[in-house]
Amino acid sequence: MRQLRAFLAVAEDLHFGRAAARLHLAQPYLSRTIRALEDELAAPLFDRTTRRVELTPAGHALVEHARAMVAVDDRARAAVAAAHAGRSGRVRLSFAGPSAHGIVGQLARAVRERHPLIDLEFLPGRYGTTAVAELLRDEADLALARFTEPPAGVRSQVVARDRCVVAVPAGHRLAHRDTLGFGDFRDEPVVAFPESYGSAVREVFVDRCHAAGFAPTFAQAAPDSWTCVALVSAGVGLHFTTASAVAQLPLDGVVIRELADPVPPILVHLLWRGTDDNPALRHVLDTAAVFIAG
């Protein structure tokens, strides 16, 4: 590449002295570099006299190829420098579903504005302990998940607070009530995420029902909030969820009721591995800190 850059400088100036000055090289060194390139290509690239320097046909043939190769080299060097500095790279972000869409959108826009070469890869449908487990297995780099307390084994930052609500079929006997208590769930069918998801919202619900003296009746497991609310609309059961989740969903045939009983706040945590040395991740975390603070 040094030989090609030297060749292009002479080809553009058609003067070894001016080209050497532009490249900050001694002229004899530049001349030796051009001769070495000519030897390697087995063709003269310049006609030299004491009064002029001109490109040979072989030299003319090389110019565009040399420019293309130098441009590729420049792009490769820039890409390596950007990746090393964390200005480019991939960051995998896992999150649950509609309840996280607002924060995910804000973070994606902020990262795009500040670090356009960083590729955010989205991994939806991850809840609670499942999100933490994927982080620890290096299957994600960042996670948005809801907990009442910071989870162990990962670094975390609270980015939002959420409150719990109840989705009720519009024709249900409880739909006319302004607020509901956990005792109202006794003997009522409930729609919820599978227990295997490790959802903190489900855990809070089960704990509060047990504290009220009964075990909840789960009529149907559903993989996401859209399906849960659709099942509520169909009259399958009640759904204990968060205000941020139902705010993103169509609620035809569904009413949302507040809880009269005290419930611990559901904290939205941004999670990552403390040992992760991905420089792009550090830029995303710094960006998140800025928009969260704002």
C-alpha cells in the first residue's frame, strides 16, 4: 500500500520532488519505492527525463486500480479504528414486549443519533430471570427487565418505574369496579405468562395472592402481552399486568382497573455483564445514561 500511495502521488504531480514533499519523504527514498513497484509489476510506470515525468501506458492502466485499492485500505483502517474505539459494532438488546417499547425506541433513537455505526440487534420476548440467564450465557449484551429488586450476577441501572393493573373483560362482573383487591382474584380464572419465563410481574401476583390466603387459578398461559389481552377480551380470564404494557395494546372488549391493595413498585432495570469488554456496549450504556438522566 505504501508503494501504491507513492505511485499515486507521483502520478498526480508528475514531479518526484513535489510528490516527495507532499508525502514527507526524501526524494531518493521515493524513487527507490517507485522502482521497487515497477520491479514487482515487471513494467515501467513512468518515463523520466531531466525535464519531465510522464506516465507510461502501464502507469495509466494502474492509476484507477491503485486509487480503488487505496480507498479500500482507507475504509478498512477506518472500520478497524471505529470498532476498536467502540464507534461501531453490535450490541444485542433483549426485552419483554409492549411494556418495553417506549424505552427501546428512545434508546434506539439516541444511539442512532450519537453512534450511527453501532448496530442494535433486538431480541424481544425475554422476561425476568430468562433475560438475566441469557446475559450470563453471553446470548445478549443488554437487557430490559422488570424486578422489584436488582437481580444478582449482573450490573443494573433502574431506568423506569411501573405500576401493576388488572385487565378485565368488559362484560365481567368486576368491570364496573373502579379498583380491585387481590381477594377479588379468588376463584377467578387468570391469564398469565408461563412460569418458566421468570416474569417478576407474575411472581408479585402469586406472592400477593398467597398472602391473601389462596393460590391463583391460572386458566391459560400466553406467550406475550398481545395474546394475554386478546384472551381477556374473549372472556378467558383476568390478566395481572403493568400500566406500560396495556398502554401499547388495543383494548377492545377490555377495561383496565387499578389495584386498591399495596403492591411493590415494578422497577425497569437495564442489565449488563460487568465483565463485558465490548467497547460498543460502553458507548450504548453511556448514551442510555444521558437520555435516562434527561
